Amino acid sequence: MTRIDSTPTASTTATATAPFSTGALVHTGPGEAPEWWRDAVIYQVYPRSFADGDGDGVGDLPGITSKLDHLAELGVDAVWLSPFYRSPQKDAGYDVADYRDVDPLFGTLADFDELLAQAHARGIRIIVDLVPNHTSDQHAWFQAALAAPEGSVERARYVFREGEGEHGELPPNNWQSIFGGPAWTRVTAGPGARPVTGAEGETPGQWYLHLFDSTQPDLAWDNPEVREEFEQVLRFWLDKGVDGFRVDVAHGMIKADGLPDWDGTVSMVEGTEAGEEGTDPGAPEDGSTGAGNSGPMFDQDGVHEIYRAWHRVLAEYDGDRALVAEAWVEPLSRLARYVRPDEMHQAFNFSFLTTAWSAAPLRTVIASSLRANDEVGAPTTWVLSNHDVVRHASRLGLADPGLRPNGIFAHDPQPDEELGLRRARAASLLMLGLPGSSYLYQGEELGLPEHTALPDDVREDPAFFRTQGAEAGRDGCRIPLPWRADADGFGFGPSGKTWLPQPASYARYAADAQRGVEGSTYETYRTALATRRAERLGSGTLAWVEDYADSVDVVALRNRDVVVLANLGTEPVVLPRGTEVLVASDPVLTDRSADPQVRVPSDTTVWLRAL
């Protein structure tokens, strides 16, 4: 619940003395969302780090099932499950060896069926991850490709090419892997090929493309056999009753004709690294932040033909099944092409995720996002954290909250944990007050920070190894969740084991330490989600509050009958007398007068009943 502290305060620089006045609508909304995914709050579960059911220290499907009541109590509409398929786990399951089976690490197909049934019984939909850009090198298709000769139908399923140079000793082009190093690996010549090691007697042959790790060969999506196979994979999971698919690297798959050289660089999150300058507060008018992957390997027009075909497959099934694009694409008008009426249904708004904690850029990216998606009749899909980026509770606590490092080492400048959490709660309440759909990353409802002191010898992210330790990588945002403050492993599983070590600070973030505690991060999220549903904010409208339309410190908007006001400045913001506070990310202040005024402190967001 919202807490109001009765405390005298000094005069402030930002004061509204009249009822809130709003300008023209920026976004009108559907009124009542005709499909569930238009205004849903969707919770990402990273299976190996959510809950461990069997005590091996790795999360699994039975562990997720055991915590569904937590998600139902939180108030989410759906769950997105990161990959749980059979995999050698070279990239945490994003290297898939069998798209139609569950890896024994996570359980069985029967465990999945039980999870799906139990989630549906609680009114929670299930979205599963699909990884179509590449497979594992242990996938039956790639093993067959290695066993077959050059020019075979088996090799035609992947991107095999002859090398450059007099003897083919150079890669086919200069592309670099997103995880660091070359994007090509050479294999020995002829059937029974294997990666070249330089051993005596080897005869080097072709090269294969891998935009990620060398154990993740890219599929050739100009091959009809590849397209047919993935349509059948979709039907396999749709027949089981899943409600949709989050599509990994949705802007990949199709590469430019001829695979031309490119002098740019690609990374998991385009933009600044630790120690560089953050997002310029004078961001472009289209809301771009540098979050888009560019180059001849991304966002080629041919990907849209794939999604139109997949849209037709989902349309064969009842229940508004959804396709969700992980597409690091800018400008926003280009991203909106993925959610045209006959393609996908949602596309993560990474421009919003990477916008600096600054009022003007936030207003710009919000308005630009809504305009771009309104042009194609699609909802905007907001997100602040996921398994690939530094948690926003830590990102926003950096000295420059516009930085986007790929992980944080112990020797890097450290986030201010208290400030980061305060800003994260404010940012989340701002996001949840926007019309459209929102995604939450597991643990953000607890306020979890990044683990910034992981020993190098426990790291597993291939980005750390392929950059020779130059990048910390993503392990710090993938730490197993704390469920009980006084238990071994903070209650992650029955043995107390955890596949990555948890920081001692997680004790104060544990779910049982927050449940029922007024003002805790968990209870703030729960109140916000309940209010969001009751006020129908997800299917609502947006107009800027005119008093703050040009403010350097405040983002203020009206959604239906609710004013969402975020104070990013250093001084409290005084609200009109009689203001009703519905939800606040942190306690607000009042004076002790007979007709008190509410003051919104720095780095705090409030939802107010519009006057």
C-alpha cells in the first residue's frame, strides 16, 4: 500500500497549484483490449535460476510449477519461459539440440504438460522461447551436415561457404560474433568434418557461420526445408496448448545477399560500455538510443516473409496465440514493421530499456514508440530488464545512469545500491502506468540488484570467454532467486545448492522478507499490478500533463483517469491540494497544515487520481 509520511519540507522548485491540465492525446488506445496480449503484464522466467525442484542446484520445470502461486499473487497475466529444450548448455539453452523435447536438466515433457496445466488453472498463459537463428552444433541436422560432403542437402541447411585467400585460409567475410571473435569456424574437408585444429595431416575445408558462439551454427533461412521444419515445431507446441512464442534474434535469420563485408561491430546490447559516456539527454526526436543492431546480418526485409507465414500457422489455433519479437532494431518506425497486422503481435521496446534516466528523452521515446506502433495498429511492449542486460536496479545506480555495460566486474565502478533500487522502482511504476503491454524479469519484483562480484572461475557466459575476459557478460543478472532469507541458498531449492553463487545481500531481498511488508518492493509491484488492472491502464490513453510538458525533471502523463508522475529531479514536486495518491514507488511527503499538500520526493513515481 502507499505510505504517506507527514513531514514538513522546504519549498520546492516544481509546484502544481491547479488541477492537472492535459494536452491533446498522444495515444488513444483500443478502449477495451480485444486480444489479451495487447495489455498483458508478462513475467519472464529464466528456468535455471527461478526455483530448483530436485536439489541439483539448477532451476527446473517442477520448481517453476511450485512457485506459480507467487506469480498468481503478484498478478501477472502470462509467463515467458526461456529455453528448456534439450541442449549441451553452451549458451544456457540458447543452443538447442532438439526443439521438441525437454532437457533432463529441467525435467520431462510430462513436467512441462503439468506446468502448463497448473498455470492455465490459475489464469496464467505460457509463452515459450523459440530460437530459430541457429541450432546447437549437437543438433542432428548439424551433425549430419558435418558427416556429409560439401554441396550436400545436409550442408544446405546451414551457412557453409568456401574461404577467401589462395587456399581458402581466410573467413568468407569479416563478420564478428556478437560474443566476440570471428563469426566463422573452419572445418576439415569432406565427409566426417570437424573443426580445424591445425593438427598434422588435417585438410582444411569449408567455413560455417555463427553469429553467436562457435557451438551455435546459423541456419540457412533461404532453404525451404528449414522453414517447413520450424512451422512444424510451432505446431508441436501449439498442439500442447502454449499461448505464444518469444522469438530469439527475430531480426536475424535472413542475411544480405552475398554476405558482404561490414566494418561495423555488433554486440548483445548496442551502445555504450562501462566507462564510456551514457545516452545523450538530447536524444534524437525519433527516440533512438543506439540500441539497434545494424549490418547486413540483421533486419533484412526477408524476415517479414517468415513471420507472415508463422502468423498464418498461429491463426489456425483458437485463443489469440502470440508471437513476440526480440528485435534490437531502430528507428522505432523500423521496429514497428515486425508487428504489422499479418506478422508478429509484440516487439520488445529496447529503445525504452536503453533510454537514460532523464525526463526529456523518456518523453521522446514514449511518444515516438506509441506513434510508431499506432501506425500499424499494434501495442507498444515495454521492458526494463531481461536475462541479457544488467538489471535496472543496478544500471540506474551507476554514476551515469545512461551506461549500458555488458556486465559489471568487481573492479568496475560500482552502482549505488540504494539509489539504483529507488530509481528502479520509480522506472517500473512509470512503465506499468503506460498503455500497452509490459514485461517483468524474474526478481525485479523483489528489487534484485546485479551480482557485481562474481569470481571469474564460476562464470558461464560465452561472451566472457570469447572476449578473453574483457566483458563480464550476463551471469550477474542470472543469479538464482532468493525465496527465504534464513535458508541455505535462500530457499532456491531443497539442497541449498545454487549453480551460481548468490551475494549475501540477497537475504534482505528474499520473497518471504517482503511478502506482507508495507512499502516493500514486492508489495509495491503487487499493488501496482492490481491498480493497473482495475484502472485498465494497459488499454488506456496517453496525454502529457501540460504543467510539466517541458520540464527537465518531471515526466507526467494522463492515462484514462490516472495521472502518472515521475520526479527525476533533486527537489520534491508539490502536487495540487486534494490529490489522491493511488500508488507510489516510495513514500510521499505531506506537510502538517489543515489542508496538506503532497510532495513527491526525488526519483519517485506516483499514480494519482486525475483532478
